[in-house]
Amino acid sequence: MSARRPWAWPFVPIYVAVISMKSWMRRVGLLSTRRLRWPVVSVGAISAGGSGKTPVVIALAKLLKDRGWEVNVLSRGYRRKGSDMERVDLNAIDAAERYGDEPVVIAREAQVPVWVGSNRYECGQRAQDSADLAWHGLLLLDDGFQHRQLARTLDLVLVTSEDLQDSMLPAGNLREGLEALSRADAVIVREDEFEVAGKSAWELVRTGTPVWTVRRKLVFPAPKKTLGAGLRPLAFCGIARPESFQTMLLNEGCGVVKTLAFDDHHLYTMGDIDILLKQADEERATGFATTDKDAVKLTAEMRARLETVGPVMVVTLEVEFVNTYEVMRAVEARIT
């Protein structure tokens, strides 16, 4: 087991005791679970951040939408400044601050309604009442594995190789122990981690639970050559695992001169832009590279200042299921 925050080890037993108590209370009926009319497909993880849930939610939303389902996504809207239950409006000037960066990315990429609010049951009710095809509706619950107060039809859980070596919060990033995978209806692992994460997951899930693999790829804006030969970007991001972003950029042949990592879900300020410009000057960078999740938090003024150095290359991380037919057949068998 590895610990990201060794100083927090004394608090791990307290955290474990709390989640164990909540789990027991749910089993004996002291904590209730509410059910919506529409089927609910939850996409979650046992770790806090960095497992790749957002691209999987987007991929599933697109696949199910193409098959005729009226898909709505329910999200907490982590670190958003708003508190009301709302549907994401992509035209809002302060959309990322108001709804959260991930809900905005999901709404833009998947082109489906996304509802944010702390009470996902009420979000689901609003989605059902607002639907055009109420008879063929479906709710995708983003980051829902631990949100057990809302009943789900299908529980999909992402597992990474890092999860297998991690520790429980607050010393590590695990929200639950690996034994929680016994609740999963299907486990999702990256294709390049299947030998480690996939085979380990099979030992932890219920007999017959499928392990699906996804293939990751970076999608660049237009052909990379249009950004100029020999582009030397300064990369920056505010995601849980920034090292993976840099590695993928380098694997795609981008001559990244340096990567600046901010906190996950970081809201950028003009002070941050000053830091980026200074670093770009010191590293003789000829542009910038960032993620779509970060780009939605850059104002027009921020982006204009960055472009005084060179182009801002916004890169999207997409995933595709290795066996889409098998996944869709299994999902629709449960939700119909």
C-alpha cells in the first residue's frame, strides 16, 4: 500500500469506521434509497479523481443516444460556485464556475442534457419531467458509486492499476476498499492496464461480473501540423493525474517543454496566466497545450493573453470500448 499523505495515517481508521457504519445502516434499512422512474446507469470509481470517469460517461452517452435513448446526465458539479439544482447552459458566460468543469465538458461533448445538484434524486425527477421521450429515457449518474441513496439499474465501476496500490482516504485516494467492487455490475479498465487491473478486478468482483476494457486516445484540434512545425508547447492542467497528460502528449510527438500542474478542478485567475506566461518565456515555449476540462475555465481575456506567445492547443481525451457490441448488449439487457 502506498500513501500520498503519510501524515494522515492516524485518521484512516476514523474514515473507515464512518463509511463502514454508513454501509451497515444502509443494509439494515436505517438509510433509505430512492428510486426514479427511468433506469439509472451509474459510472463511478473507488478512488477520488483521476480514474477517467468523464470520458466514459461521454462515450456511453453518445452510444446510448445513437441507439435512440433520451439520455440525461446527473452530476454533483464538484467545486462549482452555484448551489441551485440547474441544467447546464453552455451559453452561460461563467458556465464552468456555475456548473463545474466536468458537467460543462460532458454537455458540450455528448450533446445531452446535464443536470447538476447535490440531490441527484431531485435532478433525476427534473430530467424526467422535462423529457420529450419520457417512455425511452435514461439517466447516467456521474461519479455515482458511493451515492447509494439513489437506486441504480446498473453499477459500472472504473478501476486503475494505481487503485490496487493505493490507501484509504485521507492518507490515500481510495474512497472505499477494493472489496467494494463486489457491488459492481461491471468493471471498466484501460486496455493498457488490463494485465494488472483487469485480472485483479476479476478476483474481487462477483462471479460472472464482466470486465470491460476501454482504449484511450488524445484528440487534437485539426491536424497538429496546422499549429506550426516544431511547436514547443508549455503544457498546463488542473487534473488529478497530470503526469498522465504529459506522458500522452509526449507519446503523440508533442515537444512539451514543461508541464505546470494545478490542483484538480482548479479555477484559473489572471495571476495564474502571469505564471504561465513567465514560464513560457523562461522555457522559450512557442505555445500552450491544455485539456478541454481546463480550457472551459479560461476566459476570453485569459486566452487572448496566452495567445500572445502562440496557439493554445486544447486536447480532448476520448475513450472507446474495445468491444462496443458486447457492452451495449449487456447495458440494454439491464435497462429495458
